[in-house]
Amino acid sequence: MELHDIPPHILAQVDKLEHKYEAMGQDLSSYLDGLLYANYLTYWDYIHLDTLLSLQTPKTDFPDEQIFIIYHQITELYFRLVLLEIKQITHQEYLTEEFFTARLKRINRYFAYLVNTFEIMGEGMEKEQFLKFRMSLLPASGFQSGQFRMIEICTTDFKYLVEKEYYRQIDTHTTIEEMYEYIYWRYGATELATGKKTLTLKQFEDKYRETFIRLAQEYKENNFLRLFKRKFPHSESIKNELRKFDALLNIDWKLAHFGSAVRYLHKEPADIAATGGTNWQKYLPPRFQKMIFYPELWTAEEIDEWGKSWVVEKFGKKK
């Protein structure tokens, strides 16, 4: 092929590549050699499919344990997607209303998917199998999802994550470390009989406590609530998406777990063991927990009725 036979747009692209590699002190010809000898990319290699499908290692021979593992892995991947969107929003140099809204919509789609597919956990396993293989997993619990806690920390003021009784004591001098001692999720991993920390909670705090405190400090002035108040306080689009996020995370997602727990684990309190003795009956229902990330965006009536409409819809009566 003669030079004049090469289409102009190909020559223009080669010229751009040459300038790109020159700027980095690199030789374009060497990179073209590499491209010449490289194999074509395949779908399975690109997403590491064989590795992905090898990551399920059940502890028992019950077939439904594989479902349990895979769904939790899918959930953690969706949490990863949410964290990627959070980073885009909070690290955007020139954050616009349109960008903030679009990324919030992505996050809400991810959580809507998780809520809508949680029936896999609620109805997708035989109760008899679940109750047997779940006992082999103690003290591990979905409570120990560090990514979910990171999402919470990055999207609201840390004071809104503390247990409600302690919240009244918070003032401008209260430190992140002091608030962490009353973080709401700790009350979901206490022994019902003694009120002491479960092994589930002890493991979790050993691994993540310092990470969570550092993250809370990093996002103290840069979480979703602060960004909204500081930059877009009159944006109805952002307000609406934040309300959706609040409800998806703190009502729908948590009550989906509650519905599943009721199906599989409902017993007298002294008999609860499959979640390491965690206090899920008091911890999961929003009407008890009443975690609200953006109380300023809800009416007093909506806050008072927090979570009740979901319970009525799903269970036919108020719990």
C-alpha cells in the first residue's frame, strides 16, 4: 500500500498517536509492534470470567448455599458501583446540578435493582437448607459489609448515623471518634440476652473501625448533604433524588432484609442464632431504627410515619 492509498483519517490518527507518545518520551513504533503481536481481546478474558466463577466456595454441600454466596457477591459489586458514583460526585472539580442529579439517578437505579431482586434471598432458597448451612457460617453476617457502611458515611453527616438517644447530646464540639462509639449499627450486633458485643461486631470493628473514622473525617464537609446545602440548596432535582436515595436505603433495602429474616429466622429471642445472636428484630425495622439521612428534606408527618407504608404494603398490617 502506498502512502497516498492510506485514508486521511487514518493518517490523522497516527499523527495524533505520535504526538501523544512523544509527549511521554515514548516511541510510537514500539507500541505499534506491540499492537501487531497482541492477541485479540475476548469477553471472558476482559471480565476475568473464569476467575469470577471460581470465587464461590461453599462451606457445606447444600446446593442453595451457592445462591446465598452469589447473591451476596452481586450485592457487593453493586455497592462498588455506588461507591464509584459517590467518588465521581464528591471529587468533581466543577460539580454541576446536572452532573450531581445524573449520578444520583445512577445510584438510585443500583439500589432499586437490589431492592427489587432481594426476593432471591427471601424466596429463592429452601428454608430447611438455609437454616442448616447458615449455622456453618457463624459468626459471619451481612451486617459486616464494610462497603455498605462506607456508602452511609459518604452520603450524610456523621451525626445522622448515631443512635437516636445519643443524637440529642451532640454539639459542635463532639468529635467523630466520640460519635462513633454510639454509631447506630452497633446496636444491631449486641447479644439479646446480655447486651454485650457479639463476635460479629468485634470482628467488624477490628477490621474497619479506623477506616470508617478516617472516611468520616474525609467526608465531613464533602458528603452529599453538605454538597447539596452548600452548592445547590434550591435544586428540586437533587432534592428529589436524595429523598429517593434516603427511602431506598433506609426503608426499602433494610425492610427487604427484615422480610427475609422474618421468613427464615423468626423465633423467640432466646432462640435466635443464625445471625450470630444479633438483634435484627429491633435493628432492621425503620420504625425502630428511624435512620434518616436527610431529615431536612422530609416533613414532620413523613418522619413520624417513616417506613410504615412499606410494612403495610408488604405484610398487610403495621408491625
